[in-house]
Amino acid sequence: MPRSIWLLLILILFATAPYTLGPILVRFKSGVAADPTFHEIPDDHARVLFPQNFLVMFPEFEALGFSLVCHLSSSSISSHLHIMTSLFINPASKTYAVMGFIRSQAPAVVNFIEFHADFEDGSQLDTANSSTVRVFYDVPGKTQVKFPHLKDPSALYQVHLYLMKQHGSPAYLPEPGTEKDHFINSMKKSLAEQAELGFYVLDGTKKRYRTTWSAAYRATYRQVWPFKQIHQRRQEQEGRRIAAEALRSANF
């Protein structure tokens, strides 16, 4: 076979590797702990570890009526990720606020702000500004909306309050002193829900969730070009539409 043909075949192999080998790598190499552990970090230590742009937002959360519950760190959810979060609550609006960043081995850093509300009818609302593409399956009763263009906590919070008003059920917070445990248990519950929906399968020996084949293909094809860019564009357009509705509602 001519050398040019071999070179062409090699180029095709490299070009298609993310689409052909990606799902296999996700299926066998990725996974998350079924019972991840979280460590609370003292406030002074957290302020050293967190990025500077996080520190300047602490007063902004306080101005919105939020108070700090704790800082949490975990590297046990996935061997490839280190997650650090600051957890806040607002007793007036019955809302959680999470400010966090995720470091991976890439290396890559994902910073995000998320507001969360639990409702008495069992439904939930997550309002976040992360631009990452959602790969998990939709959970019945849980509304998740992303607004990557809203970097300001106040603007994102106003949209969250607007979305809360769309629910017919009152929001609630756990008993004082249990907020940290409630937050951690809710994360574990979310992983279990994905297992029930078929995204994960439990490896009882290692006590870890592994992605199913269908989930591996879903995760891969939502993270490679051009599908990633298409999903990100759709998320941004939807976020901008809802944010505009919230702004119009606030002006009336």
C-alpha cells in the first residue's frame, strides 16, 4: 500500500478517535464514588485556596441576605476531579447558594454559582451560571436551567427568584444546623437517581458508579465538536430568553 494511503488512514484514525474510542474510555475509565466524602475547610484556609474572584463575591452574597454555612472540599467523587464549594443559605427566600470550582487533571477549572430551592411538593430548582453541557438524564420534578452569561450573583439570584415564583409549592430549608448534611445527602441522592434512570450502574465491589454504554455515548457526543458547541449555544439561548422574561417581569 502506498505511503500516502497509510498517512491518510492514520489521519482518519486520529480525527475519528474521539468519536470511536471516546465512549469506550468513558465506559471503562470514568466513574464516581457511590458514597463520596466531603471535608469541611476552615474559613481562613478556604480564603487562601479559593480564587481571588471568588473572595470578592462573599460580600455580594451577604448583601443579598445569604449567610455562610461552610466550605467543603472533596476529591473522592471522581479520581480526576477536585471540588471545592462554599455553601450559603438565605432564610428569607428559603434558598441555598453554592459557589464552587472544579479542578481536573486536564488541567481545567470550572467556576460556577448555583442557587437551589427545595419545594414542599418534592420538586427542586437549580439555577446556575455554568457553561458546561449537561450530560446527565433529566430527573422528574427537578428543573435545571443554566445562564452562562450571568456572572453577577445578584442578577442570577433575581432570575432564580423569578423561577421560584413559577412553582405552586412553597420552598423550605432543612432544620438549622443540618444544612451541610442536607447538601451532601442531596448530592449523593442525585447520583443514585442517575443510577435509577440508567445513566450509572453500581459496582458493589468497588462501591463506585460506572457509566452504562448508552450514557457513555451520550456523555461523549455531548462533549465533542460540533455537538458540544450546539448544546452550549442552545443552553445559552434558552438562558437568555428566560433571563429577559425575568427582567421584564421585574420592571412591571
